[in-house]
Amino acid sequence: MDSLRIAMSQLRKTADDCLKKIDEQGIAGYYSGNNDVHRYASNAWRASLALCELKRFEDQIKSVIDTGIDEALQEMLEARKQSSEE
């Protein structure tokens, strides 16, 4: 989460600085050929992808656990019914 927050903050600052320069200097300004905006956007994308994968993994684990609990409860219920019938 921190990596995404940092990358987004850097991206916003870089974009805000560039927009300010555009407003103040327009075409007369000197603009960087090596602006960090691409690096910050890539960092944000990678951090977002990592969080996405973690959430998918969490959802899969929850699903497996829920399925296991449901199956265990069903088995207990069936065992209880069988013992009641005997």
C-alpha cells in the first residue's frame, strides 16, 4: 500500500509541477526529455498490480476456507442424523 501511495504522490507532484510550468511558461519553457512521470506511473502500476494479486489470493483463500467449513458442517450434520436414526 505504501508503494502505491508513494508512487501516486510522486506522479501527482510531477504532473502538478509540469502543469504549473505549462501555465506559467507555455511553449517558451524548457521541458525535460527525461521526465520521471513514466517511472512514477510504472511504479504505481506495479504496486497496484501487486495489491490486485494479493486481493485475488485473499479471495481464493476465503473461498477454500468457506468451502471446507461448509463441507465439514455438512459431514457433521449427516453424522448427527445417522446417530439420531440409530
